[in-house]
Amino acid sequence: IETTVRRSVKPEMFREAYGSRRGSDEWEALPQAKELTFNWSEDSTYIRRPPFLDTTWTPMKEAHCLLLMGDSVTTDHISPVSS
């Protein structure tokens, strides 16, 4: 998964799609992390690094996409926080 993401997801894709968009003054004033990737907190009870990222995977062959959805589709309604 990581190799495929590294090969296919490029920063330019996000710059083209979102580069010209600007948030509110409050949003823009929020501090920004300096890391290139998310800094997982081991103590967090809300968001944790998924264990499958630490597993060695055998490459899949002939896999197919089950669903390809737009940016407006969320899983907020099934999140424990939103219940």
C-alpha cells in the first residue's frame, strides 16, 4: 500500500486541487506541523496509527477497486465521536 501511494499520490495533485483555496483568518492562524507525515501520538485515545501500517504485506495481484468516491463522502456518521 505504501509503495503504491508513494508512486501514485504526488504533492502536485493537492496543489492543483486545493492550492488556490484559502480558509478563514482563524483557520489560517492555526499552527502548522513541520513534519512531512502525521506525528502519531501513542497516548491518543482518539486517533492512532493503524496496525496494518506496521505489517509486511505480500503484493496483491489482480485487485480491483470496490468503491471510488469523491471528497464529499465521509464516515463521520459511524465515528464513535459523533455518536
